[in-house]
Amino acid sequence: MPIQIVQDEERFTYEVDGSKIFYRRISTLRRGQIVQRHTKRGKTDWNAVTEDVLKYVVLGWEAVEMAGEDIPFSEGLISRLPDDVLSYILEVSGAPNPLKEEGSSPEKN
């Protein structure tokens, strides 16, 4: 497969357990900017990086429920998705995945 340029306009769908999560990839440049924004004195706040990256890459969803009811997409609820879904989205979007970083375990809201 040839090399493909990451574009802001691209859209992908992850289907799991009857739900659809719509996402896009993140470029190395944008990923670096987010990491840099959350790095102070050589220490990176991976919770903040993860939150910003997920807000950038997750574009919407269908058939996601809370308390048995479908809920509309909300950036504020992204971090409440199951860890396995978040890990997959971070991996396929090209984002740094602090859920796999040693000594880091981002908390959910």
C-alpha cells in the first residue's frame, strides 16, 4: 500500500457492539503540537494530551447509549467511552496512547 498523506477532511468509522464511532487520523505535526502544549519542564501531562487528541480525532457517533438511552455526540462524553474503544481509536488515529504508556493511567470523567 502506498504512503498516504493525513488530511483533516478524512473520515473513518469504527463499528463495535452495534455502535459506530466516527474518527480521523492525526498528523505527526498536530500530535507534536498537542504534546508540546502539555509538556512543562520536561514533564508531559498525558491526561491532557489524551483529552485533546480524542477531542480532535473523534468526530461523532451513532448508537452510543448511557443508562439504556441513545445519547447525542458530545466532546465531554468521549472520555467515558470504554477503555478498549479509546485504545483502538488512539491506535488507528496515529495518536500517542498513554493508556499503554508505562506509569500513566488517564482517569475518566
